[in-house]
Amino acid sequence: MGGEGSMMHSNNSLKTNRDLLAKKKRRKVFSGSYASVKMASFPKASKKQLSLFEKS
């Protein structure tokens, strides 16, 4: 009954490759250029406001 282990290994390898490919496709959303993206401007926090966060 030779070959059973090699078939199991090839099935595991195919499954792993499919998982890696799916993971790569999910991460592709974040690739690309961000040159045209404008950064949001936020108001400056005063020292009093910052001290409120430090206490909690």
C-alpha cells in the first residue's frame, strides 16, 4: 500500500497553497499608492485636555 503518505502530503500542500493565496488576495486591498490621499486635520489638544486622559 505504498503512496498513501505522499498523497496525503500533496493534499495538505495544496490546501496550504490555497490558504496562502486567499490570504494574499485579502491583503492586496492595502497595496497601492497613497499619493493622492489627503490627511485629515485634527484640532490640537491643550495640556488640560491631555491631563484628563492621563488620569483615567
